Amino acid sequence: MSNFAVRAPWEDILFNKKLIEDVAAIAVDTALLQGVLMRTKEEPNTSEVVNYAPFSLLPSVVPRSLFEEAKAVQQDFNLLVDSVSQDFQFLKETLASTVKVDEFVAQLFKIYKQVLDEGMVQSVFLGINRSDYMFDCGPDGNAALKQIEINTIAASFGGLASRTTDIHRHVLNVLGKSEEASRLLSNRPSEGIAAGIAQSWKLYGSCKAIVMILVEDIQRNIFDQRYIENELWKRKIPVIRRTFCDVSKRASLDKDRRLYMDGQEVAVAYFRTGYMPQDYGAKGWEARLLMERSQAVKCPDIATQLVGTKKVQQELSRPGILERFLPTKPEAVNRIRKTFTGLFSLDMGEDGDKTVAMAIAAPDRFVLKPQREGGGNNIYGDKIKMVLEKDGRSEKRSSYILMDKIHPQPVKNYLLKVGGGLHLTECISELGIFGVYIRQERELLLNKQVGHLLRTKDVQYENGGVAAGVAVLDNPFLL
Ligand code: ADP
Ligand code: MG
């Protein structure tokens, strides 16, 4: 618990409209200078015209103790994800009801099973994840760190987040707050992520092999990925970018199931796509299967992607489950469990019936979540009632989980978005911590926390996401 000191040292300045206008113009130019960039909605596949990625004019106050708590639990989450990803029986049982009604999870699971039945040849495993939290504010004004979700595939903004600190440092300097500016934390997730990819490339053990980044057809967020890509080139590791469609047409396996793309051996396949049904297209599943069957280090392998589903998150919160995966680490179990809020199963049976009744009776207390990533899919308020009154008695309900709604204390800021104007806005923030780990066969060789991401959004939006156009990049100012 931590008392939420909502007063930022620059709060009075927020109401000085003229000064804010001047500083906002400086902030936007600084973002461009720092390379905090995105391609435009109109031309997402060329860098001829680019713009700044959305960001907040000022950093947001974050309680220091909760920030430290989030950082400290990251290695525990890395261990947990890695451990769960090696337990076929658990994943099978946990996802059984979901697989029946969710075509996307069913496809992933089918590939997972097929690869295990054939016998896995991948021996190096690289996890790059981001655990996201909000600061849940109780009636006594105390805040607690509560996990929203953990992203085990395509966790983004490690690149751009490595450049946003310098924007806020400059803005605070211009506002005469140089002491505060010097207290902003340095943050370089792109380096830690690239170091993880580089180490697994080396462990793969073929100096001519390459890293292949799997990318979407529409690539607005390319700059975020380029930071990581360029870090790899600096280490003399060749990188190519390919879509699932490219892979389905031009990739192959040799007799030892080494993966080749356009004639080059692939050491690491790093996915920045593949987390939504629409990422796959006609040939996408064939491409995914081919890569999964290969020796290449997949980041993530398909089991680790499944660990990131909301259904697994909910199951991990049941009594005794964390202990099963971290049997010799009671302190890690406690640290992890402390970040959980209420998570409820909607599987068929008595417990699921109770969850339905509870949600219909008080929909505003909860969030209803399908097994989807990428923002914009969650269901809130009266719509929860509608969905559960319709599907609450059928198996369809098990495509969702129910979660307690987290209530952060809103704070004022200006959210700078291209064409969005300048408005003083009530905002809430979500803190993400990046984790990287590497396992070779049974041995864990790396387990690190490599940086953070703060995203801030207008309180009136219930769903989040920077790529979805709702949230903006931000930095924590620890108090
Ligand atoms: P996705 O995989 O689509 O990112 P999330 O679980 O992260 O799904 O939810 C998307 C957004 O919805 C979050 O960024 C957050 O803003 C909001 N959200 C999710 N869960 C909760 C919750 N329990 N309480 C309040 N807001 C939530
Ligand atoms: Mg999310």
C-alpha cells in the first residue's frame, strides 16, 4: 500500500494556458528530435511522411514504493511464465473450455499439440514479456499495485519508451523544474530486449544465421521495432523483417528442421505480430506451424503465447496454483499474488454460474474479457449484463473471464496527439515492466527486468492501447 500523492510539483503550471501552449510546441519538436515517431494512419507503410507518437506533455506521479514493487516482482513473473509454458497438462486442462468456443485459441492450441506430438527440436527459449499494472486506489486514499495482464507476445513500446525520458526532461527544464528533470529515471528497455535476442542468437550457435522479425502487413509502429533492430545490427547480427505471408511462400525446413528464409538460416524468430486472428490471413497458420516445428528460437514459442491468455491469468489466481509452479519460492509466490485482483472463471458449473450472477448484479464492479490482445476488446458496464444475459447459460460464456475493475486516482495532464488539440484532461496511467529471460533445455541462463513503460489515457476511455489511439506514452515521476 502507498498513499497516493497526487500533487505534482508543476500542478499550478497546468492552468497557465499561454505557457502550456508554448511548451507543448517545444515538446512536440523535442519528440520529433528524439525519434519518438509513428507512421501516419493514412500512409502506414511508408516513412515518407511520419509524425510524433502520442505522448503526455508532463510525466505522471507514481508512488515510488509501488514502482519498486512492480520492478521487484518481474523476475518472479519471468520464472512463472517459463515454468507454466513447460506444463502441457496444465495448459490443456486450463484452456479446454476456451478451446471449445474460441477458434483463435483453438488454432494456437492445435499447433502446440502438433509440435509436441512430433517432438520439439527447439532447445533455446527466449521470453520477452511486459507485465502491466494499475494503481488501485482504495477508499482510504491508499493505492495498491494490481496487475492488468501480462503480455507474452509482441510486447511493444520498449523502443519508443527508451526515448521519451529526454522529452520530459527537456519540458521540465524549460518550465524551470530542472531539479525534477534530473530525477526522471533513465530507461532503456530496447537495449535489454536486444541483448536478450542477441544472447539467444549466440546460443543458437550458427554465426551466419539471422534474426527474423515477424511483422504485420500494416506497420505504423515500425520505429519502435527499429530501435531493437538497430541495436542488433550494432552487434553485427543481421536482421530481416518478414510477414507471415512471406514465410508461407518462401520459408522451408531442412532435414534437421533448421528454418530457412530466402536462403538464409533463421536463428531467432521474433514475433511482433501473430496475437490477433486477423494477423494470420489465409496462409498465416501454415507459416506459424512451419516456424514452430523448426529449431529456431521463437520469441515466443507457442506455449508461452498461450501462457499469456487471460484464461491462464485467471487460473493462476486460484489457490495453490502459483505454489505448483514455484514450489521452492514462497516469497516469489507472495510477491506475485499480492499483485492479483479478483479474477473469476466463467467455465460451465457452479462457480461459473455464481460468476454470472455476480456480474449481472453489479456490472460496474467488473471487466469482462475475451481471449484477445491489442486493446479495444474488453466489455464494461451494462454491456456485461447484455452479454451474460444472452450467453450466460451456454458454453459461449467460457470464451471470457471476469475481472475486478481497478480504480486508479485520476490526475490532470495534457495528452498530445496529432490533430488532437490541447485539453486539460483527467487521466489514469498503466505501468508496464519489461522482462527478458533465456532458457537452454532445462537451464535458465538469463532472468532480468529491463525497463518500464508508462501509458496514460483519458479516464473516459475504458479500453486502453497506444496503437489503438487511446493511450499516450508517458514517464513516471516517483514520489
Ligand atoms: P489487451 O490485451 O487488449 O491489452 P488488457 O487486459 O490489457 O487487454 O485490457 C485493455 C485495457 O483495458 C487496459 O490497458 C486497461 O486500460 C483496461 N483494463 C483492463 N483490465 C482492467 C481492469 N481490471 N480494471 C480497469 N481497467 C482495465
Ligand atoms: Mg493490455
